Amino acid sequence: MRSKLILLLVIFSHFFICAGAEPSLNFELYTLDDRLYSSAGVIAKPDTGMLVVDFFSIHCEPCKKALPEWEKAYQKYKDKGLRFVVVALPVEEDRDAEFKKIREFFESNKYSFPVVFDKYSITGKKFGIVDKDGSATIPQIFILDKNGQVSFKNASHLEIMKKIEPAMAK
């Protein structure tokens, strides 16, 4: 009887410990040139200091306006551990047509950071920016730590830059 009680306590304590842990926001999506991108793989690399995840829509003017600034920051800090990825979300029902528009946009603008396509908005839902009806609140930018947890989130690209610059200057 006593061993059953101890076993029960161990099981329940494990449940409560695990229930309190925040889920990882790691994701795997395909890039616009059909390569698998793994945020966990990027974060696990020893030279990664932080991963910035920028949710993007081809119809979001602030999102597009921020891209040249992201490119400058990425070029400036990538050797210091800044990793950056754009997660493009579809907003039209025809996801294939949306993908084509997004790919053409990024091919014509030649950014050096990875761009992935969240075709079914699964990653957007995981991050809490796409609701159950498929509506997205963007722009939204996240800084992930080495455990895949959010260390900072903001809708302002400028506010995220203010967090990146001091961290990368170290």
C-alpha cells in the first residue's frame, strides 16, 4: 500500500512540474527555396546568441518597410550570434498564389536572411498571433532564447532593434 502511495505521489508531482513548464516555440518550416528550416537547430548551434522571428505578410506595409533595416542589423550582427528568420503568413485562401507572391517579392529584393512560409499558419497559431479563424495580428516580432522561449515580444520593429543592439554589442 505504501509503495502505491509513493508511486502515485511521484506521478502527480511529475505531472504538476511538467504542467508548469512553458512549451517550446520551436518550429520547422520550409524556406522559399524548399529547404527545411528548424528553429531548434539554429538555436542549438553554439554560435547563436539570439533568434529573432518576424511574422510577415506580403500585404503588411510596416513589415515590408522593416526588411531593409533587418538586413542591415543582420549583416552587422550575424558574426556576433544574431540569427533572424521571417515567417511569411498567407492571408488569402489560395495559399499557392500567396506563396508565389511572397517568393517573387523576396527574390526581387535579395535579402540574405532565411524566409519560411507558414502555409497553414500553424507556427503563427503556436506563437499566438493567428486566431482560430485564421486572422493574424501583425507585425509581431519575437526574440527567442537558447531554450526556444520568448525573451521579448513586440509589434514594433524599432523596439526589437533596441533590444538587439545592446545584446549584440557585448
